[in-house]
Amino acid sequence: MVPSTKERPLPCWDRIGAKAPSPISALLCLTLLEWTCQPGSQVTPGPGLACLPGNTGPLCSILVGRFGCRVTVMLGGALASLGMVASSFCHTLSQLYLTAGFITGLGMCFSFQSSITVLGFYFSRHRALANALASVGVSLGITLWPLLSRYLLENLGWRGTFLIFGGVLLHCCVCGAILRPVATSTAPETKEGPPPPSKTSAPGCLAACGAAIQRHLAFDILRHNAGYRVFTLGVMWMILGFPLPHVFLVPYATRHGVDEHKAALLISIIGFSNIFLRPVAGLLAGRRDFAGHRKYLFSLATLLNGLTNLVCAASADFRVLVVYCLVYSVSMSGIGALLFQVLMDIVPMDRFSSALGLFTILESISILTSPPLAGLLLDTTNNFSYVFYMSSFFLISAALFMGGSFCVLQKKERQGRPAEAEGAITEVASEQGLTVEDPRGSEKQLYTEITYVTSV
């Protein structure tokens, strides 16, 4: 018999994401993952589920490169299920941190990151639409989660709820088993002979460790790819404000006299709207006219999201909050559909797994910092409006930073192309001696030699 002990529920730490791969199996897998940690939840304990999936990104990158995405998804589903089942037998909060926080978080990291990675290899032409359709799983979780969690808590207690979650997450193994295997590296590996033995082994070991860290943490991409650097820093700053409406919207409504059931319905409205808005956002972003401007669309969606929060801070009437949720869903659908698509556009796919690992590490720092920082502000001011002002500040400033930085980078790139082309022609001509003497003087001028290939 499932235990129905009614103990005080533990708060949830929200996570952001457009988190699912393209095939139906991977979509179901990520939908199940989103069901276990969604805004409004009162079951998932501690910050472990929020920050650990990012902090273990490099480990997942190693597993994906060694065993492939299918095995990594299955391993993640087994660990996540094991952690949830073990949580139902816990008696202290520290035990829950170990089971639901560490073990389940580790499993969710493996399943999530490998599913996002395999999405990029499944699609190349309609990748934006695939990202949007796959992220509908997030919307389904947001819609059903408040209602499902409340029902399970009232009838089974939190121990029985953890058991149910363990069985649900176990289905991720089935979803991972039917994923189509793909090559996780598009660049051919060059086979080189063994390096010559060095006189001192310590420097060689340090160099090998440094190379491994660079390969799996993508520090070289962060250092040399300006677009990846701008996008990562912008998303880090954005995440400081993005999760706050999910966490504080329901308490904000209930404090101003809105019924608890109506307040929980607000989160469901956001999720239900995203079910239809995210595919539309993916269709628009997948058009050829917007192919080179997706990063600007992402910045625009972030800006709209920040401006929308100002409306929520102005009034707490239920009808105003419903309108706020509908407008907020528009910008949220754009962010969810484009978040990983922009990352795929900036980073080569053969390094995407490593770049995603570093990206999620830095993102998890913001996720871990944002709710406590907003809670401290709320305790100091005792006014929810300042929390939404804080969210708007981070979102608007992040949008302006990313949009302005991408414009500057694109302008520099356009200015650098003619100079590079002219330099390349001059270098080739000087090597081949393609010069001719000017008939008007002794000065030699450059001429272009054209060679036509008629057969191979």
C-alpha cells in the first residue's frame, strides 16, 4: 500500500528550458523530465535538481562521445527513477538532497543534454521547427503539472508522489532505447602516431589534462568564438530574471486575494498557450528570411518578456493576470523555441555537446542564484512588485546587451570580409609571380589569372 503520510511539501527550484529532441520517443523523454521539475511544483526538493544538471554537463559530454546519445539517455532515465524511488524512503532533508537532488539530478542531466544533442544531428534544414515542436513537452508539463501535483499530494502524500515519479521517469529508458543512433562527431578524426616520450612525465600529464578539459568544457570555444561568448553571458544574465515569474506568480496572486485554485490556473494558462505558440515560433524562425537573424529574434523575445513583467507588477487583479499570462506566453514561446537553436547556429555541431555542457554550467549558476536573491529582496521590501521589477531589469538589460553585441560583431564581420579576400588574392599572386609590367612605366601591377577546369 502506498504511504499517504501528509508531510510539509518542500519548495521547488525552477528550471528554464526548451528541452526535447526531435523524434517522438525523445519528445516523450523530455516531457517526462519536465513533469518532474516544473514551475508551481511543491514536491521536488532543494536546489540540486536545478543546478546539478548543468554542473555535470562535461561528464555527460564525455558519455555522449564515448557511448552515444541512446545509452546516455537510458542511463539517465535509470538514475532519475532510482533517485525518485529512493526519495520516498527518506526521513531527513539531507537524504532528500542526496536522492532527489544528486541522483535524480544527475540522471536528468544525462537524459536532457544527450537528447538536446541528438536533436541537432537529426535535423539540419528544419532544425528550428524541430526545436520548437520538441519543446512543446515543456508546455505540456507546465499545463498538467500544477493540477497533477496537487492531486497526488492530496491523495498519496509526498512519499507516494515520489514513487509515482520514479515509475514515470523509468519510461525515459524506453524512450532512449528507440532513439536512432547517430554519429556524435561530424569531423573526421585524424589518426596520428604515438607522441614521442618526454623526459618529464608531469608536464605531459598536465598538458593531457588541459587538452581534455578544453575538449569537454569548450573553453577554447568560449575564448575564440565571440558569438558564443556574447550569447552565453547574455543568457546567464537573462536567467537571473527569467524564472522569477514562474516562482512568484502564484504567491503574488494569492497575497492579493486570488483564490489558490485560480492562482494555480495561471501557470496552466501559460503552459497551454505555449503548446500552440511554440510551433508557430518555430515556423517563423525556420523561414529563410529569418535564418540569419534568429539571434536578434531571441533578443527581441527576451526584451518583450521583460516588458511584460512590468504589467504584472502594476496590477494583481485576476483578469489582468490572465492577460499578462497570455502576453507572457508569446515571449516565452520565442525564448523556448530559439534558445538552443541559436546555440546550434553559433557553434559547429561537432563541438555542440561540449559547448552545451559549458553553457549549462554557467546557466545553472544563475538558476541557483536567482530565486534566493529575489527572496532576499522580498523579505527586505515585503513587496512582490519589486521582484517583478528585478526580473524586468535583468531581462531588458540582457536583451539590449545581446542585440547590441550581435550587431557590432556582424558589422565587424562584414568589414573584415573584403580585407581578407583582398589579402588572400595578393598573397596567392605574390607566390605565383602573377605580375605584369605597366607599359607606361617600369612599375609592375597585379593581374588575375583564371584557370578553367574542363575535366576531372
